[in-house]
Amino acid sequence: GAVVSQHPSWVICKSGTSVKIECRSLDFQATTMFWYRQFPKQSLMLMATSNEGSKATYEQGVEKDKFLINHASLTLSTLTVTSAHPEDSSFYICSARYVAGRDTEAFFGQGTRLTVV
Amino acid sequence: RKEVEQDPGPFNVPEGATVAFNCTYSNSASQSFFWYRQDCRKEPKLLMSVYSSGNEDGRFTAQLNRASQYISLLIRDSKLSDSATYLCVVNPFFSGGYNKLIFGAGTRLAVHP
């Protein structure tokens, strides 16, 4: 099946620094990728939809200036958590669909566990 | 009201048991439905899609009731390896957003010997 690779799988950073997370579709082109955040024992919450070559669409309540998304190519989307704080510690997961359609399976990256100290 | 609601569990069942999970969704115009499985500290993986006519894949059976906006997953002959969190996922249908997936909080299943 289609593979989505996410890097890094975990990162620890100091408060106030920025962290970049990469999401790559390895064997297909993804015009749209999705970024989710998951706190312990909670559901995946969609943060934003990343569109290749255009601005990301953010969900209500997600600060676009804090969570910068860049989708520069059909196989790569990046999420940068700027000026990270301990409350940003979470599990961040990206996903992409092989075909842009409502019934197709979404493939997920392995996730990035961010800890801000 | 949450868009997708599930009983968080946990469901603790012995091997061989049959267990059923339920899920309700709020958007009556939703078009696609899925069950995903998520192991601890791992990414979700598709278990099965849910079709209006109901569908079965081995020990797993999914049902959809559009009138009641209700989805179910039945697991027969539970195995230890079935222990995981099961996520009910809905693809709402609205202009410009048909690609989104909305996740329920998940139902935890623990199968014991």
C-alpha cells in the first residue's frame, strides 16, 4: 500500500525554539495532506489541510502563525511549530490520500512525539 | 455535541469473546465511514470501510444505520492481538471539505487470556 513517511519520530526541544516536522508521500503524489494533533487519551484533532502550491487551510482555533505549514512539492509537506511551549507537547501525525476522493483510504505517517521542556 | 462520539471503554474481554463497538455521528450528510485501529503510540491504520449494506472481513463486521446516524463494529472470536483502540471515522460532505476525516475519540479494547 501507499506509504507516508514522517520525520522525526520524536523530538525534545527547549521552550521558545522552533521544530520542523516533515511528511513525505513515498510512492504517490499527494496534492493534499492533513496534519493532526493527538493529546493523550484523546482523539486525533485535525489542525490543517495542506495544499500543494497554496496556503494551508487551518481549522478553527489553530493559530496559523504558530503552526506554519509548507507544501512545496507533491510529495512533501512540513509543519513548523514556532516558539514551542510545554502545552504544545503532543503527538503530531500527517496523512495523505492516494486519490483525492471521499471513499479512499487515508495513509498516516508514523507520527512525531514532541516534548517541549 | 461532538461530531463523532464513541464509548471510550475500556472493554476488557477474554479471548474468544464477541465484542461490539458503537459510534454516532452528527452530520446527517456524511458520506463515508471507516473504522481505524490505533495501537499505543502508533499511527492509525485502516481496519475497514463501512458500507450501507454492511460488510464483513473475516472476524470483523461493520454496520451502518443512516437513519439513526449510527455505525457499529463487531469483533468475533477476539484475539490477544486485537487489543488496541478502535477509531470511528467519518468523512463529512460539505463544499471544499470532502477530503477531511473526522475522528472519534476511540474505544479501547483489551483482550486477556
